[in-house]
Amino acid sequence: MRNRIYIKDLKEHIGKEVIIAGWVDVRRDQGKMIFFDMRDMTGKVQCVALPGKNFPSKNFPAFALGDKGQGTHGFLNSSPESLVKEIRPEWVLKITGKVNKRPEKNIKAEVLNGDLELEVTQIEVLNKAETTPFQITESTIGINEDLRMKYKYLDLRTERMQKNIRMRDKIISFFRDYMHKNGFIEIETPILMKGTPEGSREYVVPSRLFNGKFYVLPQSPQQFKQLCMVAGFEKYFQIARCMRDEDTRGDRQLEFTQLDFEISFVTQEEVLEYTEAMFIELVKNVYPEKKISKIPFPRISYAESMKKYGSDKPDMRVNKNDPNELAFVWVLDFPMFEKTKEGELQAVHHPFCSIKEEDKEKFIKGEDMFSIRANAYDLVLNSYELSSGSIRIHERAIQKQVFDLLKISEEEQQKRFGHMLEAFTFGAPPHGGFAPGIDRIVMILQNEPNIREVIAFPKTGEGRDLMMGSPASITDKQLKELGIKLVK
Ligand code: ASP
């Protein structure tokens, strides 16, 4: 909109007439005077409409009100004074007005535009709004979450949600900059792929051109980032979406975002140092009011953490009630193998982790499997696992030995991981990496109770999108093209 100015900039226009546009926030009638706040993406301002004084009828040719809130073009024949009385929260207005300093006694120094108000001279209604299912002017944290999800676009209008999503963007752009400054390149890896063993069930996507065949969605870009190392990029990163078909588990989302990175010719110590410096810088730059309990971050072995805290996510905060305390801790030397509840052997992180030098002998012999440790590390923050990573295997024989120990048959190895085994025969450099979870980082920094509060369009715990209505059925035609018959 030409000549429109943002609400945060009103202070630069004191005494002048300006145009703003946005939503009606709260309105307060005081006798003949009508006050209402206007809101745009930059903030709020109090508007004052003084009936009679600044509403000569000739000022209202642009007063375009639709009848009954339908169209916005049509004019209403009532007087301007009654029109301004019709304005309701969440209507979309274009307002012309004069920026006045507030009388001394009405100044609210601590809020944006607390020292000024807009004296309305002309209003154009760009759109009306029904009464919203919940109040936009307050935090919606206590509102039924299903309702918030159904009307996510309204929930997102609230100040708290706007802040969360905008801070998320700040954090992500900090990471992108930091990575680029340190010589990393962002590479997009496929969403339609063949599966990677990250310990969860995979989402499958049927292929139309190859009926009976399926893509799966990445649980992480793990194999691709390792192949980027084989490809010679040396320093890769990606703000990567990961999908895992897990059963409802509290604060999980089926899709989440990682700052995924991988470095060639790197030691574990270097990954730890790099990551640590990055987080310290993030807090310093984006959350200066927060304090990190201990620098350098304390380190503890997995075994010690389990013994001392009964958990591999120890909470190292001094004061758990201090919303500004950040207690990072490194958990090192994770075991390579574990038994699942079903009694099956699996890799604790994933089968691409390298083995600790001290445990190599046992590994080669395949002895005492559960005592074999990997060069695998986690970063924990205030009892949340922020990230997992490891120095990887880069030699074919060792990778094969892991698959053998995991009892993956020769045929299965070729079928699922043949490309990795082969890639390692073409001069794969030693490499390692890490993948901090963005949703959790934002949640903790924003002091939110769960990650749904920091994701623009989250799903319910059961993986439903209540706004769009997914998952949903597809048409018989689609099923037929895909060669799929549903079992009723
Ligand atoms: N791909 C791993 C994960 O998603 C992270 C890593 O090992 O870099 O947890």
C-alpha cells in the first residue's frame, strides 16, 4: 500500500498526517470518544476517534462497508459516527490520522507508542471479521489446543505466537550466517528417498510410475550428508526437515527441523568446540538476557551420567525456576549397540557411528557387544536432548562389520546400504557431524512448555492437522493410479 507507514515508525511522524493499515485490536468506548488499538506486524497504536470533531461527513467517501460483512465494497448509509461505532476487533482497516503526542498524564513509557496516539480522520474498511473463536489480544496458552489448531491462522495473530515464530526465524538466520561464515555450504538433500536407519518407522510414499514401489521420507539426511563428504564438499549444512512415524509420544512432532551438519577430516573434539562456540554466540547475540551456567560446557560420559543421574539427559541447572538459566552439558561415549524391547539388536544412534579406539578389538572380534562404545556424543540443555552426533565410519570393511554384528544379511546389506558400502571404496574421507534440533532450541530459549508453541503449523500429538484436515483419504482415481487397494 503506497504511503502506508508501519506502526512502529509513527514516532517519527509526530504532528503529521499518516496512513496506517492493520487489524483492530481492542476497543474502548468512553462516552462519545471511541478508542481502539490498531495492530500491524510491527506493533500497536492507540487510535482515538472524536465524533463530531473529526468526522465531518465529507471525510467519509472512502468508508466502504460491505453489508453484513460480506463484500467490502458497497457503502453503508448510516452516519460516520455510527460507523466508527461498528468497528469490531479483527476488522481490517486503512486509517488516515494525525500523530499526536499524548497528554503527559496519559503517557505509558514502557509500551511502544505509549507516548502518542493517532487521531483518526478517515477510515476505510478493507475487510470485516466475524467474532473470533478466542481472543486474539491475549495469550492463547490456556485455550483448548484443538481449537487453536483448527484456527491456527488466528492463533498465530497473537502477540506471543508472533514473537515465537519471529524469534525462530532469528535463530535460524543466526545459524545460517554462522555456518556460512565458517565455510559451510547449504545443500538440499532429497525428501523422496530410500530410507535411512535412524531408529524410527518411516513414512512411505507410493510411486505412481512404478506401481508397488515406494519412496520413504527422510528421518534425517544422514546418508546424504555423508555422501556429500565423499563428494568432496567437506563442510555441509542444511536446515533440514526430518520425518519420523512414531507413536504418539508427548512432545514429539512427526516432522521436525534440524540444523544438520557434517565436516570432513574432523575430530570429535573439533565438533564439540565448534558447536559450543556457536551456541555461546547464539545466546550472546539473540538472547543476551540469558546466562549459560558453565563455560566450557561440562562433559560427562554416558556411563557416568546413567550412574549418577539415572538418565542420559541430566539437568544441570542450579536453579530450575530461573527462566534465564541455560545449562548445557555434553554426554560422551554412547554405547554402539543396544537391545530393543523386542529383544532385537540395534545401533543406539545409528549404524554409521565409528567405534572408540579402545573398544576396537572387541568390535573386530564381535565380543561383549554392549560394552562397545561409539565416538558418539549428545548435547543436552536443561534436561532436553538437543542434538546427537558422531564421528562416522568411512571404511567399507568396518561399516560391513557393523552391519554383520547387527545381523543384517549380506543380501539385505547390499539392498539397503550397497551405495554406502560402495561409496566408501572411492576415497571417502574421515568425517563426522551433528544435528541440533531447532524446535527444541527455540522452545527452550522462548521458555515455552512444548515445541508446538514454536512451530507455525504444528500437528497434534496423534499427527493430525486439524486446520487442513490431514491425514485424509484420496480419491479412487488416485488409488487406482498408484495401484493401491485399501483393505477395509
Ligand atoms: N542423523 C542424526 C540424527 O538425526 C544426527 C547425526 O548423527 O548427525 O539424530
